[in-house]
Amino acid sequence: MRKLLPLVLAVLLLLPGCGQKPLFGVSTNEDNSISVTAEKGPKDCMGIGYLTVVEGEEVVVDANFNQNGKIRLRFMAGVLGSEEFPNEPAFEAEISGADSMRFRADPGEYTVAVIALSKVSGSALIHSESSEGEEAGISEDDAITADQEMSALGYTPDSLVGSWEEQIAGRGNIEITKRGDERYDVRIHWGAGATEMHFWQMTASPAGSNTLRYEDCRYSVITLPEDETGEDTETVQYENGTGSFTLLSTNELTWQDDTGHAGDNVLFISAA
């Protein structure tokens, strides 16, 4: 059974999880709903929640944001990081202000990425309930489908190659390069002050048109000397860690760190 893990996106100043009070939070509740809370949340903040839809139900979104507050909901059929996670989103929806919407969704589990499209204050609740007949909100024709988004853009594993920076504070950097054997070298640097650097390195393989998966991650902490006469010190935290990288859009990347959860709730954007 999938665990319902509360996921909160904070303003990150150091390593993920070491930030200040969250300005934009997304959490999965035990009653199969997703709560979004914001207190002057900046544009482009992101969080991830999980929702299960059963036969005869539809998705309902109730928002109570400031007048100009707007969020985008990106529904992926499956659980982020699992081997069955899809190559492309099922559909997207946008909602703003104090508004509500209902729409159809195929039965199953969904990973829901919630992205702030403007400065947001207030809250929203995403849940499923029995269909009431003709739906309000978006229809199948209005939804952004796989063909309209991922496939139409021609995404391949090579689309993940490049430099990616952590969206909020910019201290985390992912470098993905392709080798000649259809494998990808990945290096992640995350600054944690003037004298400490967190470093992950792994080799990834394609797991779909927009996903790379790895099973050999080596994570270490590098401590810099306090003066020029000293030498760097590396302390290995773990080896053979697993996880994946998933392209959400042309310039949005997520990191699913199965072992240390360093990438939880963090959106990386293209540094190109």
C-alpha cells in the first residue's frame, strides 16, 4: 500500500529540509485529499501530493486564494519514483482566486504537482468524490494531454542533459551529461555554507521518454579548510543509493532521492 507522506515545499536556504517557515506548502492527507496552503507564496513555488480516484468519482478542486493568486495542477498517473511512473502527464488544470472546479479523471493513483503561477496567499483542497453528472471545470477536450505536451515536444532522455538549478535559493545544481553507451553521468552539488558542500554522483539509465533512473549513487559531504594551508575533507554518507530524475516540462526537473530524500519537494529549472 502506498504510504501517504506529507510533502511540504519550504524556502530553502541550505540543504533541503533546513529552510525557514514554509511560504507554500502541499501535503497529502489521510482522507485521500491534498491540501495547499500559502502565505505570500512566491511565483514558481512547487509541491507534490498524491490522490487516488476510484470508478465513478471525479476530481474536485476548491480554492480560496487572493484575487490574483493562481496555481497549476499537473496530474501524473502513478506514484513519483516508482518503476511504473509514466513518461508524460495525463492532464493539467489551472485555478485561481476563490473558485471551484470538477473534472473527469481515469480511476487510479495520481502524483499531483502543484505550481504557483503568481504570488499566492490562501488555501486549496484537492479531493475526489462521486460524480454528479455533467462536470463543470475542464473537459477531456480542454485537458492538456500527453500528445499535446510531452509527445508533441518530442522529449527523450537526452532532454534531461544539461545544467539544472534549484528554483528557490539556487544553491543546488544538477549536471547531467550523456555517455556513448546510452547512459548518463549525473553530478549534484549543494552548498551548505562557506565551508561545506554536499555532493552526489551517479550513473543513470533511461526509464521512459522523460525519466532517468539510477542505482549507484555515492553521497558525500566535503568540508573545505578554514585557511589556505589545509586540505578538503570528504566524508562518505552512503553508497549505492537509488532514485530518478523526471522532466515535468521543457525547463522543469524533479529529483526523486529514494535513499536520503534530498530532492523531496524541490523543483529544478534549466540553467541554460
